[in-house]
Amino acid sequence: MGKVAKALTIAGSDSGGGAGIQADLKTFQELSVYGMSALTAVTAQNTLGVQGVFPMTPEAVAEQITSIGEDIGVDALKTGMLFSADIIEAVSVKIKDYGWEKIVVDPVMIAKGGASLLQDAAVSAMKTSLLPVSYVITPNIPEAEVLTGMKIITNEDKKEACKRLMNLGVKNVVIKGGHDSDEQESTDLLFDGIDFHVFKNKRIPTKNTHGTGCTFSAAITAELAKGKSIYDAVSTAKSFISAAIEDDLEIGNGHGPTNHWAYRKGAVKL
């Protein structure tokens, strides 16, 4: 057996299993990558919303990352819910200490149910500490608006937001189209610093989209861990999340989770 690709998720736990480290580890497994985790917070959460958030100390987060860095190593990592400025700073320091380069930042700010998952002071810490060491950031439109301070409505707005995010030190930007006004298609825009690449899929009418952002960024991370280019990683991630949304699990009474084994199931059919 050849070298096993290894991916780390630094994120919160979702007790409902649809988002957070649970979604990340499921995605890593489905894409044949060895998954590891450093927990930033435990949430009491289900498809109806977030009932509680219980953060770890920055020291606890840093120690988990050290344990992995000193022994197993990391080919790519992603960050999800980081909760506080102190945790963001601790994570950024560790990334620099180990010289890790394939860093995927999913700037998780608000849960599907509307609960805030990122303290206000953490936004500036993300911009000054984490984004400069990032390889790619994957905001949805509301998150990109917060990070850039601009309103995003048109495709030209998306392109301008990509450039502003790039100015913060990120090497690649993917602005997700889940919040687009287009009811027929969901369009993700990748900017690699030179070219813009568009990834379109038909919009699937469903409320069961809990964890889509986590899953999409985890799929990018898994593919980068295997040595794929950013374009190929985003392309696979788009296919992975589209399959996960389309093959509905119908779990829970609110915003249900996506189906993490749908992509593999589709691949087996071919």
C-alpha cells in the first residue's frame, strides 16, 4: 500500500452528526483519506438548531494539534467553527510552527438555525492571523460580506470580494453560491489569483442542507491531502456535495443532514 493521505479538521463537534467534525471525518473517510480531529468546542445541536455551545480552552486546542503534529503529520487541514479570537490565534501559531501549507478555512459564523458560532472579536483575528497562512477560504455569501465589508449581489460583486479576500493573504478563494438569488442553479466561484473558474449545478429544492459548508470544505481538504490541484479539489467537492444534497436522508424535523455516502454510492453504480 502506498502512502496514506492524512487530513486534520480543527472544528466543533455537532452532536446531531450532520456538521462539524462529524461531517468532516465522514467526508474524509468517503474520499479515502485518514481523518484526524482537534476539537474547538462541543455543541448541543440537532436539525432544529443549536441548544448550547461549550468551547474548549485555547490550550486544549493547541495541545490536540501538537499531539498530531509531533507524531502522525498532516497533508492538509481544514478549520471550521473556531469560536473565539484566542482559539484562532492558537491555531494560527500551530500552523506556522509546523509549516503546514494546505490550509482550508471554512469561516463558520452562523448555524443554519441562526445561532452565532463566532464571536465578533474573532472576525478580525481571522483576518489578521489565520487568512495570511491559508491556502483557500470557502465562505458563503453572508460570510464573504462580513469579511470584506461589502454587499454581494452580482457576479461582479463576487469577483471583487474574491480580490479583497486575496488581499488578506489567502492564495485561493471559493465563494459558494448557496445564497445566490438564482433559483435554478447554484454557482460557486473559484479565484486562484489569476483566473476565475465557475462551478454550476442545478439547485436542489430541499431544506435538508445542514452541514453542507463543512462537507464541501472537507472534500476540498481531502483532495488537497492527496496532492490534487485546487481546481480538481473544488471540482470533486462540488460533485460530492451535490450528490450528498440530492440523495436526501430525511433525518430530523428541521434542517436535516446531507448524505455523506451518496457520492460513493453513485461512483459504484458507474
